[in-house]
Amino acid sequence: MTENTSEIPASEDAPVIALVDDDRNILTTVSIALQAEGFVTRLYSDGETALKALIENPPALGVFDIKMPKMDGMELLRRVREQVTLPVIFLTSKDDEEDEEAGLELGADDYIAKPFSQRLLIARIRAILRRADPIRETAGDGGEVIQPAASDIARGRLTMDPARHHVTWDDRPVSLTVTEFLILEALAARPGVIKSRNQLMDAAYPDDIFVDDRTVDSHIKRMRRKFRSVDHEFSSIETLYGAGYSFNDG
């Protein structure tokens, strides 16, 4: 059964976020943080309980723990996506790279490793919701403001649509998470210019949120793998050891 639905006063069109995790402390603390930011939350303690509700009444976005009893997060995503289109962020164990990769291959929009910053999670949720509705964005007072369309980026065989977080290589789509897109955008904005890991972290993560160097390296590794799935000779993201990364559009 549903554990709880946020009823802190929110606007009628406030986005609904479904939290699915067998850790009640995470459910409670994350729900409170999201409610304070104007979201409505629905809480579920396992995937099996959440499945029917998510299909019958889809939220704006789901946050799924991967390791849960009865039905894990990956099986939940697989079953939900058979019926509805639902943006999903996975919560993973800190060093569980295999789970992260499997989840992204299933179509998760992003992942965050535990323990995580609630500010980081909220920033990721907002970024994914903006991607889902790139033209209109809810203003702070509950009104809607029209956002100017971001300019597309074309670098050789790469094209990027920042408004929709859409990427192609040789006109073939490449599915990137929000974090991966922002890192690639920072690199492609100035081809040939070396970006340090700190600069890439600043581009992809909100201020004052700490992530270690290995996190950026992991994102770069996954991006290369995704591009090589459509072009096995892809080599445009270059590593400059001790300095950082650059994008070569030649």
C-alpha cells in the first residue's frame, strides 16, 4: 500500500514525485525535502506495491532504489515502461557500477549514489522535468514563464539540442543522462579546450555539492561507451592525463 502522499500545501499543478525505497528513513527525509520545494510526493516501501499505482496514476517522475525486496528497482522500471513513459532516477550503492550501467541501459534518466545530497537529488529532478517540458518552466510564484529556446550545438558529427537534451552522432541518437549531457555540453562548447575535472563538476552539479574526481571519470567512460555503440571508432572525447578532458570535433 502507499505509505504516504504529501499534503503540505502545494499548487494544483505541482509535480508529483513517486519515491520507492525500503528504507523508511530515506522515504521520510527525502519526502520532506521535496515537499519544502513545492513537490507532491507519493511513497512506496517496495516495488511490488508501487507497480500498480505507478501504471494506473503515473507521477511526473519516479525515484527508485535499486536494491529492494519483492521487486527491485530495475524490474520495477522494466515493468512500468511496458505500460507508461515515466522519467526515473535510480538510487544506487556507492560502488555499484554494474547496477548503474544496467539501470541506464534499461532507460533510467539518471542515477545518484547513496549516501546522497538532497540538494543534488532535487537539482536532478528539476533538470529532468525541464527536459520533459522544455518550453515552459514553473516560476517561483506558481506562474508560468516562457523560456527562450537554447541554441543547438553542432560540432562536426555531433549535434546537441540543449532544450530537449537530445544528442545525435552522425544523425543517430545517443541517449545520455542529464549529468552526461551537461558534461558533454561543457566540452563541446569549446572544442580543443582542456576542461579540468573540477570545471566539469561545476558544469554538471549545483554549487557546493561535492563529488570526487572518479565520478566525472565514470561519466566520461559511460559516454564513450554509448557513442561507440553507434560508432565503434568514436574518439572525440580525449583524455589529457593530469589535466582533464577535451572534445575534438575533427
